[in-house]
Amino acid sequence: MYQHTEKHLVAIDCIIFGFEKGSLKLLLVKRKLEPCSGEWSLMGGFLFEKESLDESASRVLNQLTGLKNVYLHQFHAYGDISRDPADRVISVAYFALIKISEHDHNLVREYDARWFSYDDKPVLIFDHDTMVASALEQLRFEAKTRPVGFELLPEKFTLPQFQSLYECIYQKKLDNRNFRKSILASGILKKLDEKDRAGSKKGAWLYRFDKEKYQELLTKGFRFNLTISD
Amino acid sequence: MYQHTEKHLVAIDCIIFGFEKGSLKLLLVKRKLEPCSGEWSLMGGFLFEKESLDESASRVLNQLTGLKNVYLHQFHAYGDISRDPADRVISVAYFALIKISEHDHNLVREYDARWFSYDDKPVLIFDHDTMVASALEQLRFEAKTRPVGFELLPEKFTLPQFQSLYECIYQKKLDNRNFRKSILASGILKKLDEKDRAGSKKGAWLYRFDKEKYQELLTKGFRFNLTISD
DNA sequence: CCAAAAGTGTTATCGCTACACCCATGA
DNA sequence: TCATGGGTGTAGCGATAACACTTTTGG
């Protein structure tokens, strides 16, 4: 309908975060396309004609992990002319928070993908390193403001695990007494009658995110707000 | 280079904020294109082949205002399939903060554009109302965290003006003693030897944003942070 | 019984919030 | 002289940050 206007390639790139064994991880794929074939990159794909940006991001993520209904957050569009040396491509970046244990290992193997600890990830192609840095920044903001940490943990988790997750996200040791106090005070954790003995002999109580309670509190004007100082 | 992939129309839309006579304003244009010709919309335009997204936003903004080097902030990409009933268009939204007094009135007239108070803006086409709401949310975040308010004021401004701006952005009355205290304490305002007598008989002292001081403070770990409670 | 991780309260400080009156001036 | 908006200080309270020891249990 709109005539005489140039069209562009539009891509989606996903920064896929996970958390395992006390460290924040990224799922990266070995690129199979020229240019830069064989190098590490974010999982991505081109936008189709009849899907929205969000749908496209879900599809791309699903291709690699087999997961649906994952936490996905669009955070920036990248459009420098030569960001991809092969062609002019606009890329819309999303970050995803997934529970590592639930993803499909076979798909990951097929794609030549691998989980890297955030701290020793390889250098990525194009502007993907910038995207990753920006995604972490966004994640930090979200994690303070909304209860998104749970997306990275199993259904049942312990407080030491939860704290360790936050320590990874903010690259900062936190005081366990203060941390427990504030998260428990928020009232959105349900304590279970089970312990996890994987981490210690004594065992740590398992908790679950109480989604109903959270929704209820929201209607009362409650705002999730874990204070993490710089 | 990348074969067999669909290309898309990519547009830029600008939410243009201004501040005048104690109210937050939006610059809107009367659309000249079908569909929805004659209705109010955001200023926008299609992305060209050889310009980045940021450059495109600057160009679009410059077309309507004649201004360059304006504060522009990309905040979201909109990509629902039918957001524009005429065609599939991906739109990358930016918000701009401009000093109303400095823009080019003739251009605005040519474009059939008009400044509206935020509170009585008309209903906009497509998803532009959503964009505006989201832009204000982003502006609120930015204004707490970074000294961006100055972009909306003349070079010289008074503290009552400055406070009034913040009251507009947050739709909330603020305590003048507390507000003055915190902004002055930050040390980024330079008091001038001049008064503005437009607002009152007594006159109010003029200030200027001290950019050098701000840069210097940044290097010392200072972070701008006006606390505005909900 | 020892090592290793889980769990638990209190205190001081700082920052936010609330609050009311005098000042300068032009009309 | 009066009406209008500009400018000023303090005290109480709540939230944050700092801090160390006891508990449990498997090996």
C-alpha cells in the first residue's frame, strides 16, 4: 500500500539467560551462516511476514529450547547500517529468562549451541556483545522491580539459591540476613514442608513463588521492590 | 545477501514532548496519508536504506521542528501485524525532549501540526496512544534517574518552573522545600545573578544546568537521583 | 567431633516526609 | 497596603545497613 518506500530485513535476537550451580549463564549458538560462520552468536532469526515481533521472538526461542510461554522482554532495536557486514539488517533484541533444567538438550545439541557462564562467555559477532551487556542492565532493573528472578529457578528453590541468583545478577555479595528479611517480608514466597539437602548436610527449606498472593497484593497497591544498593 | 527472507517496511515514530506555561505538551501532526487521513498522529516517517535508526529519528524530528542535536531516546519497537491497517509496518518509537521556544513555528504550520497539552490530547491513530502512554512512563523513569528535565526548559529557568515541570511529568504536587533542597544539594545547578519577573512581582532567581559540574560529579561516582514517591 | 552451610535479631544512621511562616514587590 | 508567588529550616519516623553467633547433620 505505501509506495516508493524501502523495505528492510528485520531480525530478532534473543539473549537467553539461565541460572545453574551458582552462576548466571547464557545460551549461545555457533553460527552456521556466512559471514562469521563458526563464531559464537546470539540465537536469532528473521521476522516473518505474518507474525508480530513478540511472536517471532517466541518462535526463535522455541526453536532452540523447545520451550513455550517463556518470560521474554523486548528491550532495544539495533539499526546501525553496517552492524551486519553482509547486509542491512534491523535487529530487535529480546532477553529471555528460562529454567535451565526444563529446556530441550537435544535441540541445543542440534544447533551447536552451548551454555556459557556469563563471566567467561566468548566474544560474539557483530554488535551482540553490546546487546548482551544491555540485556544484563535491563535484567538488573527488572529484577529489582518485578519478581522475575523466579523465572530462572526451578519451581521449588531455597533461599540460599535465590540469594545466590541475585548475587550473580548484581555481581555483588549480599547480606543474607537482610536479604532473607526483605524477600520474606514481601509475602510472595510460600514455604514448603520440604528441605533440599543437595547444598548442605543441614538442608535448606524449599520455597515456591506464590503467584496468587502476588496478584492479590498487586491489586492492593503493593509493588515488588528489592533494594539493592550500588 | 541473505536470500529467501522477507523484507518489511520500517518506520520511526516520535513522541515529542515540550513544556510551556506550566503544562507538559505533545507535538502532534494531522495525517495527510490514507488511511486515517485528517486524524491526529505522531510525527513519523519511513526508514531509509542508508541511515541508522537513530539518524532516521533525528531526521524525522528535524523535518518537523528544524532542530538538531535534540535529546532522543528509543524506547520500544511495535510490530503487531495489523497495527497499521494499510500495510505491515514495524515502527520503532523514540521520544524527544525539546525546548518549545526554539523550534521552527513555520515548519510546524506547514505540517499542520499542533501542540497539545498532554491532558487534553486527541485520540490518535493506530497504536499511537499506547506509544504515548509508554513514552511518558519512560520519561518518568529517565527524569528520576538522569538530569533530562533541562532538555524541556530554556537555558535559564527558575526553580518554580523546574518544580512545575516535575509536577507535570509525575502528575503530582511536590513539596517545594523538599524539592528545592534535593535539587540544589545535587550541585548541578548554577545560580545566576538574574531574576525572572514574569511569574511574580518578587521575581524568582534564574538557574542554569551546570553540565561541566555534572560530568565531573559523574566521574566521582555521583548518580542523579531525584526521589519522587508514588 | 568437626566441617560446612543454614538460619536468626538488634542497633545506629541516614534519608525521606511533613509541616508554616516571612519576604519582596507591583499594582 | 494588600495580594501574589518566592523563598526558607527542623524534627520525627521509617527504612536501610552493618554486624556474629548458634544450629544441624553427614561423614
